[in-house]
Amino acid sequence: MTSTPTALSIAQDLLRCPSVTPADAGALDVLETLLKGAGFTVHRVTFSELGTADIDNLYARIGDGAPHLCFAGHTDVVPPGEASAWTHGAFAGDVADGLLYGRGAVDMKGGIACAVAATLDYLAAIGGKPKGSISFLITGDEEDVAVNGTVKLLQWAAERGEQFDHCIVGEPSNVEAIGDTIKIGRRGSQSGMLIVDGVQGHVAYPHRAANPVPDIARLITALNDEPLDHGSAQFQPSNLEFTSVDVGNAATNVIPAQARAKFNIRFNDHHTQETLKALVEQRLAVACGNRIRARIEWLPANADVFVTKPGAFTDLVGAAIAEVTGRKPNLNTGGGTSDARFIAKYCPVVEFGLVGQTMHQIDERTPVSDLDKLTAIYRGVLERYFK
């Protein structure tokens, strides 16, 4: 009897594909071959949009009934940086001292490899077909603009009548050790530009000008003085962070005509994008009074807040984790955004993968033992889900 491939061997095959966004470099071919061999129906779908790179995506499903569990993720990776700085080649897939090295080992080819290995092993053990359905929704567009990836693949699947009951995204959710954290949500992200208009003039004649620099400093302070909220049951407080202040003025004897400040807000479930914008603009109007001329230019955003509230599904995943690691995972909503924000519009979703300490770093790596543990956890999820 032929044994199923290990997570390590799958991860090595994926790591050896230099799939820096938007390049696929053969990563989806690796998954297509494995999944087709196990009886999955596999679709490769390319999406395009003016001004962005074409992105190849993969959707695979086995089974035609409910319940339907989806594993989601991305095979694209961030650039490796200076090649000579790596102890082992960024795309070599080397193992040394029990560690698998490579760009994407943690974020998140390793997680995908574990999900595929667990699924193939589970299917082999039960005779090849689940009591419901298992699918893989894999994109190559998560690390960049996220325009031609998961969001469009979900729309494509929905138009075909695909319905998901639950989803696990294999992002590196754990902080210190496998099993310490399940991400059950993420705060939303909204960026903008605060613009303050003044009147240009000579610094020796300030009465003939209006300096926007002190005014923008006052407004930055005013917008930061009062918290946006105090957090919620599942989320930490929202925070508004200014990230740059610019006047575009090379001269020391000229009062500038305008000052600009970039900012980003990470917001919780007290807000939507619309109510958040209204709140900030109301506070700005108060701070400006009748003298300061200021406005906000909001940037487009596709990062809404979402949360999968604790319940039967999080309990099931937690039980599989506890069986393998002995840990009771923390249910967390911290960190940046992920493609789970798109999936949350279609079904409850959690993120659980490897330990994220080395993601995006030189010498990104994961212990091989962690791959084994994560595979066992995913296998435990499948056994519980399709009882």
C-alpha cells in the first residue's frame, strides 16, 4: 500500500517554487497533482484587473454534501531579501538541525502542506471520500494587493453554487508554541490622509501667511487625545496611528501652503468603515473650529472587521489542539489583516497554523516537529468534523 506524502515533503516541494507575488512558479501545480491524485476535482482560475498582475488560483473539492469544511491559504510569498544573508537558500527547502528553512516555511506554505498531508491521510484511512465535503481554496495574491485572489475566488465559487460551512486558514497564528493561539477574528484597517491648507508666505512676514504646520500638529494631538473606543468582548481598543507628516518644503524661509499627515486606523467591531469615518470627521470638525481649514482624504479599503464568536466550531478545533499539544489555545483577534476577512462573509472562519516568529524574516524556518504536530491537529479536526 502506498503511503501518503508527509507534510515535510509537500512543504519542501512548495518551498522550492520561488512564488514571490505575483509569480506562481509551479506551487499550485504541486497542489493540483497531489489533490487530483486523491480524487479531488481541481479548478485553476486566473483573475485579472486593469493595473494589477494576473493571478492564478486553485479551488479543489472532494465530496458533494454537507458539512463542508474548507482549508484556505496562499502559496505566494514576500521577497527573500538579500540571498547571501540566508543560512540556507531561501528556495532550497533545506532541513538542518530539525528545522525546515525557506521563504514561506511559516507564512504559509508549511501550513498548507500540513492541511494537505492531513487530508490525504484522513481520506486514505476512510476509503477515499468524506461524509461531507472537503475543499482547498488557495490563492497566489495574499502578500500584495489581494485583488485577484481570495476575494474573487470566493465570488467565483459562490456563483458555481459552492457553500462553505466552516473554514480554517493556515496562517501562522501561534505566538510561542503550536497550540497557544487560534485567531478568531481581525480588526479592520482604514487609511487616510489629513490635509491642512494654509497660505504660503515669507517667514519674516507671518501676518501675510497662514502656517499649516502648527495647525496640523494641533489636529494630530486632538485626534489622538480621545480613544476611539475601549475595546469589546473579543477585541482590543481601536487605535489611530499617524505614520508621516509632510509639507514638501525644501526652504527654511518659506511658510508652506499645505501640510499632510498619513494615518492608519485598526478598528474593532464597535465600528464599520462608514461609522468610523463619520466619527473621525466629526472630531476633526470640532478640533478645527471656525479657523483651521482641514479635510481627510480616505483611501480605499477592503479590510473590514470580522469575528467568529466562540462556539461549537472553535471548541472542536480547540479539542483537536489539546489532544496533540495538551494546550488550551487562547482565542485571539490581534495582529494585522489576512484573507480570512473575505472568507468571513461566506462562513465562520478561524486561523490556525504554525508559530509566526520568523515569518517575513531572513532564515524563515519552522521545526519539522511543528509540521508533524500541525498535521496531527488538522487530522484531529477532520475526524471530529466528519463524525
